[in-house]
Amino acid sequence: MKRPGLVGTIALVSAIAVATACVEYKQSSPASPTEVAKVLTSGSWSSATAASASSFSPSTCGNFEWSIASLTTTSASGTFKAVCGGGMVLQGNAEGVLNGLTATITANGTATSTGVSCPFTLNATAVPQSTTAVKVTYTGTVCGVAVSGSEVLTKK
């Protein structure tokens, strides 16, 4: 029995690696805007990792919660909550527009803390990471302070 040479072995390993990568990509990445709509299902989405309010700098937020109440193949809307630096609790509404393989989200409402109440606005882009996780990169203002960062939200 003849063994494959080095070139044959390298070709076989490369073919297996490429096939594995393609299967992995197909399973974890939506293929079309319709697939993105399937990822962003109605219900609750929240930060994959919860953190204490004191861990956020004045310019970052976390502990996102988006409860999607209305969903079509081109849009989503619902309620939004988050916590930002200094313990500011954000509550309001969020709307998303599906555009290709991303969603553009706008959230606004009221930020509150002990004795303080003021408006917030966040603009974000959501990109599916898998069928159960979405990475959200955001910028905005909370009580006039600029905030930005990213969070991975998972379906709850």
C-alpha cells in the first residue's frame, strides 16, 4: 500500500480545513436579510455578561436588555433598558431597521439615578454573531455625556 506524499497530505488537510470552515460558517452566520430576521426573534435579548454598575466608566454602558415586541422582515421595535457609568439606569424604547446582514438601532428614553432624571439617545449597529447572539456597537449621549462601546446580546 502506497502512502500519500507530503503534497498529498497537505492537500488533504487543507481540503478538510476548508470544508470544516465552510460548514462552521454556514451554521453560525445568517445567509440573507431574511435569516437576520430569524436571528432577531421576538422576546428578550440581554447582555451575555452582566456587570456591576460600578464597573462602568462614565462613557460606557452595559447590562443591555431589549425586549422585541414587534418584528417584521425589515424592522423591530420594543422596550430597552441598560446601565451606564455612575449607575445611571436607562429605560425607553428601541427601534431597529434590518439592512442586509445588519440592523440599525435607535434607543431613547429617560436615564435616572438618585435625584437625577435626564434624556438619553443611543444609536447602534447590530451584527449577528450566531443564531443566538448579536454584537451591538453603540454611540450616544446620556444626560449630555458621550457614551460608546459594544455588547454581545443573547436570546433569553
